[in-house]
Amino acid sequence: MAIGTWFIAGLIVGFLANKLIVRTGEGLMRDFGLGVAGAALAGALFGAVSTPDASVINVFGLIVTLAGASAALVVYHTLYPHVRAG
């Protein structure tokens, strides 16, 4: 998949994770960065192990990219939980 797709998918997943996990809006830029990094890593790994035809934008590649971004955010927020007020 194209690097631009990884970037956009990472931003979307980072924003959604920030709203679902943190809920206060704190660390939005960090979540964007983690989402993009996870999406890029998953996309690069998928591209390395798949056929050249699979590296174009397709549904499976998008799912892999979204899963990588989500995994990066879940791992981070599991290892470094935030104390929630209330």
C-alpha cells in the first residue's frame, strides 16, 4: 500500500483511539504518531511478505494497516495507563 494510505489510516486510528481510550483529548499528537508508526510498520511488513500485486490499495491491505495502528495504540495504552478522574 502507498505510504500516504498508511499515514491517513494511522491518523484516523490515532484520533479514534484517543477519543475511545483517553477521552480527555490529552496526548492527541502522541496518538497520531503512534497510529502512523503502527500503520507504517504493519504496511511495510505486509508489503514485504506479500506478492507485489498485494501491495496496491486493497481491502486486505487496509485492514492490515488499521490493525497495525490499533495494535500500536493498544500496546502503548496498556503499558502506560492514564489515571482517569472521576
